[in-house]
Amino acid sequence: MSQSGAGAGAGGEAVVVAAEVSAGHDGDAELTLSVRFENGVVAPVVLDAEAGFDVLAGCGAAGAGDLVGRPWRQVLKGLYGAAGR
């Protein structure tokens, strides 16, 4: 499942513009986020299944598509906040 969105975040902040669950090299699911950074570059961020679930839980997201449009900083807080539980 893939979701994508356009645009940069408010104030030029890095923002998630696409998110999808993909197969990793070991066959396990991974969460792949496309992040548009302040300079306009879009780069992939690949998270293993455990980190992906941590991000979803930490951000209160029901699925990968719910991460599209969120500031990258919020995703990081979701990752680190869930890891501290």
C-alpha cells in the first residue's frame, strides 16, 4: 500500500511525502518513507518492521498513509518516544 502527497512542510520543514510497506531483503516487511527536506531533495528512509510499528504507534497512525504530510520531526519523536516505552 502506498500513499503520497505533495509539497513541503510549513516553514520549509522536512515532511513525509510518501509512505509504503515494502519487502526487505530478508523477506520481512519494512516501512519506506519518502521525506522532502528543506532544500527540496526527496530521499527514502527505510525502517525495519519493529521501528515502523514504533513510528506508527508513537504518531498515533493507523497505517502508513497516515504518516504522509507529517513533519519529519514528528516522525522522529514518534520513533524515539515509542522506543522509550
